[in-house]
Amino acid sequence: MTDYKTMADLTGKTALVTGGAEGIGHGIAGGLASAGAHVLIASRNGEKCRKASEEFKSQGLNVDWYTVDTTDEASMDRLFAHVKELFGRLDIMVNNSGISFFSSMIDMPIKEFDKLVSVNIRGTFLGCQYAARMMKEQGGGKILNLSSPTVIKCYRNGSAPYSVTKAAISQMTRMFAGELAEDHIHVNAIGPGVIITNLNRARYDAHPELLDMVTQAIPMHHVNTPEEMAALSVFLCSSASDYITGQIIYIDGGACLI
């Protein structure tokens, strides 16, 4: 009989979470570690990573840190060499690093758009590529990307250029999933709804009426929490989801329904 109580147990698993020092990545890293995984968080800001790692360890969680620029191939080379040295293998890869600029399509400066493409698309692609190579050698693994509900709705709130990059990540997820299915590598994505992070905190602090409007437009009438991100991520990175690949799951309180 299947032991459903242990299907989400990640004890003995290894995980890499980019952008894991704060926001959604921090929540996911904590969730994976709480489920038993040995987690490495990595981002451009080493000091934030170090502090986050110390915070996790004070809670009894096994979380280390490393500095990386996910858009730079040489930096990713060093990161995965460190993963190999630290873990010997990689069971879970979470491509969470991302940025957001708010602008209409016609007003966005091309330098900002290029930055969105570099961090969100190129960074995720390199993360998938490097993780897949390691996972193929070891016989399988789980890759989780970060998409967005904005890819299926045309919000007129300045998120359009950002949503273009997230749409690319959704398709990238499907294509990697198709290529890697025979290698027992599962590739999925989650699309978080509104969640307050350092990417958007200043905007909502400056316009509280905007947050209230957004919240009221969500059928469940509350914005996402890191804990909700963590719960879904643990499921998709565990054996409980072994027959799921190439899926983009939106966790948005029903916002996509209206």
C-alpha cells in the first residue's frame, strides 16, 4: 500500500533555489528545508543570502548559501561546481530569480526590457540547462520554474512587459519537460498571484488603494503568502507529483477565473 504520509518527505534530497534570500524564493527554500531537504540558496546579493541562511539555521533548517549571477554563464559554472562539491548530486532545482519593472508596452525603456529578458528568461534557461545536465547524469530530478498568472490575462497595470518574459518561461517549462521526460526529469512551473515582496513593496506602500483594489478583485479576498508558495512547491518537488510534468499551476486565490 502506498504510504501517502511520506510522499512529500524530502529527507535526504538536495535542492538549489535561486533568489532564495527573500520573497517567494525564501518561502520556497524554507518549505523545502522544513520537508527535510538540504537546501542551497543563491543570488546576486551574497550578504542577503548569508543572513537568510543564518536565519534558517537558527530554526534548525539545513540551508547553505552561495553568490551567483544567474545571467552569467561563468558564474553559473561556478555555482554548479559548488553544488557538485557540496551535495554530490542535485535532486531539486528552483529557478526563482527574477525582476519586475512596471510600464506600459510603448513606454518601457529598451534597457529595462533587455534587463527583464536577461534575468527572467536567460537566467531561467541557464538554470534549467545546468540542472538538467546534472540530473541526466544521475537519473532524474525535479525542476520548478516561476511563471505568472499575468501570462493568461491582459492586465492594464503596467505588468505587460514582465508578463511577456513569464510567458516565455511557461513555454520554456513545457519544452524542457518534453525533452527530459524520458530522463525522469520533471519540469513544472507555478504562477503566483499577488504577493508582497521587495520587487513590488514600494509600489503598494506608495499606493495602498491599489493593493486594496487588487485584493478585492481576488475571489478569495487575500493576497498570496510565502507559506502557500512553499506548500505547492514541496508537492511539485516531491514523489507525490511523479506523474506531473510540463504543467503551469496558478496559485492566485481564483484571480484567473474572472
